[in-house]
Amino acid sequence: MMDCKAALESAGGDIEKAIDILRKKGLSQAAKRAGREAKEGFILVRQEGGKAALVEINCETDFVARTDDFKGLGLLALQEVFARGENGLSAEKVTQRVADLSGKIGEKIMARRAKVVETKDGTLFTYLHSNQKLGVIVELSVPNASVKNDPGFQELGKNIAMQVAASNPVCVQRADVPAQVLEREKAIFREGTQGKPENIIEKIVQGKLGKFYQVSCLLDQPFIKDDKISIQELLNQTSKRLGGSSIQIRQFVRFQLGETLPP
């Protein structure tokens, strides 16, 4: 109330000018809060046919994350991203709402990141954890289009999305591991093997690489619902049950609230 009164006085009683003053003040206050951590909030996901989007919205406290104003910001950001692509987070509607809400609440507010996945001939599956702190998009492909609506294929897609959420793979398959990452891992695995014959060292390195792939590569991971089989084996089994159509995982996206992002 005192801020409103002061703004009106500064604007000479002009309400529109007073609103501008308050909005500018909100932007200034938001800038002062820029250095503070904002790791609470939620993940939102939306899917329509061959298009899906993930959005992460942050604030400083869980209390603010539960407010209707903050939830409204999330829905606005998701709407803009779905309509405009990932640049929708920079839309004036979103940035202004962030500034206004930050000024009103007194916390650092961020529309942190977004990802849109579109496919022409693949099938998308999404997963959002019940606490809205973890969201996933997965794209599967299958040559036989009639298989896409089969309950077995639909169940597979949901299970793969849950797998990505639970096991946090780095990539889909071994070939996707960057060469520099692979060389760094091999160098680490060779530590402590000095003095051993080269063929023994190579066996040790390959054994440790196998374990690395089981953690990092989705296809090598043990299935969370049956750890006796890998995700690749699950795909093979499902493909066989569905008439031999080769099912492949094309890509996945995983957002976890507040996680450290790569540089």
C-alpha cells in the first residue's frame, strides 16, 4: 500500500504513470534478486499428437511454488513455448509476468528452460512425476504404423518414459557417448593397473566400461520393472510380440527441478 501511495505521488496522481513506476520498480527489485538461488518450483509437460513440451519454472521457496499466481506463470510459459517454441520463454508476456510476480512476492522468479520435441512419423510419450519435480519426453519409432495404437506398444512407451525418469541415462546408446568422455573414463579405469600385462589391463578396462554403459546408456540399463533384462532386450521382446516390427528409441529429454545444467 505504501508503495502504491508513493508511486501515485511521484506520478502526480496519474494512475497509468503510477502503474509504470511500480512495474519499473518490480524490474529493479527482480534484478537485485538475480544472484539469489531459486531451486524450488515445478516442471510442466504438455503433449498434443506429435508435439510435446517441457518447461521448468523456479522460485526460492516451496510455499511460493504452491501459490495460484506462480502456477499461472507456469501455465502461461508452457502455452507460449508450445505456440512459439523454446523462445517462448523470452516472450514479453512471460518476462513481464516474471518481473511482476517477483516484485509482488519478493522472491527470485525464473522461467528457467524449455524443450519442444516434434515428430512426423514417431510416437511421443511423456511422464510427469506426481510432485511435478521431474518430467520426461521420449520418442519411439516403429516401421509398421498399425502397431502404434497397440496396447503393448503404448505400455512400452510409458515404461521407457518411467525408465528415463528413474534411471537418468546420459544417452540412448553407446555410440552416442562423446569420444572425449569415453577416453576420460578409460584413463580413469587404467589408474591402478600399472605393472599388469596389457591384455589384462584391457580386460579390466572393458569390464568397467560395461558397467559404465549400464549406468549411462538407456539401452544398456537394467529395466526398472525387471532387472534381469536390459532396455534393449525389452525392445526386442516387445517387437517380437508385435509381429517383428523393429522398435527403436530415437531420443529422450529429462528435466529435473533445480539440477545443474551443462555449461
